[in-house]
Amino acid sequence: MTAEVPADLLPASALAPVRPAYGTGSLADLLPSVSAVLGVPGATDVLGLAAHLDGVDRVGVLLVDGLGAYQLPVASPHAPVLADLAAGGGGHAGTLTAGFPSTTPVSLVTVGTGALPGAHGILGFTARQPDGRVLNHIRWHDDPDPREWQPMPTRFETAAAAGLPVTVVTRPEYEGSGLSVSANRGARFAGASTGTEVAAQMLAALTAGPGLVYGYHPDLDQRGHDDGVDSASWRAAATGVNALLDRLVHGLPPRSALLVVADHGQLNVPLDGRLDMADRPELADGVVAVAGEPRVRYLYPAPGAEADVLAAWRKVFGASAWVMTRDEAIDQGWYGPVPPQHRGRIGDIVVICRDRAVALATGWEPPIVGQLVAYHGAITAAEMTVPLLIAR
């Protein structure tokens, strides 16, 4: 990470906890609502999108990775089209919540399936498999089989089965990955390496006729991780998002609409907010496996060590984290209902970081994870609240 962490311009309210709005206004409700507007049988318009999409028979959904609702005012000076949409100039501006954890693989599969995290089973950036191996959902191919690891049908499959053309536009290298199969199976794949290509492919699919078109753009999130929200590179990425939106908004064909959403927000973490298991032996004592990510850490204690591990983590983190058992996390409803086959993917102990803290696990995960500037995954408003912007 850089020597100095840039200010991310978050108000104090951005650090308040936010619960997932499952069933009323979460990312899981997005594609079911779009599908209902487009006439897919059995789909329910939970979000009331029909009021904003009258006369529309084709919808583009653009997911901008890392563009949380609290990042909109930070990005707007560098993205006038985005600023206009955020002000309601495109027709509607609102917010949704991510699911939990508020991290990319969880959110992408939540969007694609319209299911809660507990049901689809993608429950963190990394998760422990039954054989003890840790699966990185971003670097996942075919082991385990994504159709077995993620058993829910996608909303693209149900739309296609109803006769609605469906296209997914994303990076060519993502085709056939475990995460893409879990989130996007059933759609025609269109590779696009740049924002310009994403816009061209989305507009071509929308112009071809009625249907659902889903696009993904990752640059803003990556620049936040590497250099921080509101760093020079992040501002440049925001300008790139603006160029993408400019092409899309002004190229929409008749009877179409564009919805702009995100998978999560981000916040910058200063050096004094970083607690590392490698530096604190008491955090590693009794732990035999680690998964999750820095903002939501999953711990697997040795047999008989759970109470000691809970006590040690609670003592070290104090008010900087909620440290609880798996059963407590599930019972509190963060994941939605979790079937037995998915419970083990959640740590025996769940550490949800608060404010600007992270729980690093150097030695258990690549060193680069501890060198990032911006993080996400936990339950602050900055991480959980995402925009829902509509352009007609």
C-alpha cells in the first residue's frame, strides 16, 4: 500500500451498521423485479420497477464494481453523467443494500440468482471446503463443480427458458470461470475488455430486440483496493465510468432502459486499523484454518479451542469488531436461511470488523491482501449501501 492513505471523504454516518434489506430492497431483489417487468412468468417486481419502466421491453443492467452509494458524491466531480443520474436526471435514483458479506463474489451471485447468500452458498471471498481446502471464489475454475457448489438456478436461466434473450457482457477471461458459471449461467456470453467495449456490446444487444442485458465493469473497485478511494488512479477510473455511462445513456435505443448498480462500496483503512494474526500470536493460538477476508474473517479453531479463540479475539479487537459464533451469525439473519450443506462454509467463529478495522491473516493468505488501501465486506453503510440509478 502507499505510505499515506488518502481521505475517502466519508461522513460519520457511513460507518453506521446497516442490515441487508432482503425481500424489500436488496441486490437479491433486482433481477426478479427486472424479470417481472420483462414478462418472465413467476417473477415478482419487489422493487416496484414497473412504475419507472413503463413501455420498456429491453433492459440493460450495468454493475460498476465498488461504486457504493457513499462513493457517488466522491466520484461525481469526475463523472458528470454519473452525477446527473445520481441526482435523478435519468428518471430515478435510489439505493439498495448488498447481501452479507458485502463482497464481490457474494454480490455477483446474489444478483445473478436473485437468491439470498445462505441459499446460493457463495458466502465469502474465500470459503473452506469440506476437505479443508480454502476456495478463492475469484480464482475458481471447475473444482469444485460450480453447478454443485452453487445449486440455485440463475435469473438468466429462468429468463432464457421463458424465451427472453439474455446477454452477459464482461471480461473475456471470465468466461467459464466458476464464479461466472455460478452467477451468469444461462446467458449468452459477450467478452469486453474495456469500458468502450462494454458499452458497444450492451448497446448492440439492446438494439437487437427485447431482452435483458447485464454488463460488468471492475476498474473502480480495483483502483480503490490498490490506491484508495479518491486517489488519483481512483479518480481516473471514475472518469472511465463516466465515459462508459455517457455512451450507454446517450446510445439507448427506443423502448429501453439502463439500470446502474454496484456490488458494494469501499472504505480506506489506515495503518492503525490493521490487526494481523502474524503480529499477534494470541490471535493465531488454537486456530487451524482461516477463510473469509479482512473485513469479515472466518476462523476454524482446533477441537475444544473455540471458547479460547473467541475470548482472545474479543479481547484484542474490543469495540473494533463483533466476534461471534457461526450459529449466532446465522441466527441474526445476516445470510438469510442457511441450509445444512452450506453452514460449514461459514467459519466456526465469525469476526465482523467495525469502523475502519481489518483482521489480516498474513501467512494464511497472500501478502498482497494486507497491502491494499480500501476494503469492504462488512456491514457499514459505506460498504452495504449501493445505488440504483435508472436512465430511460
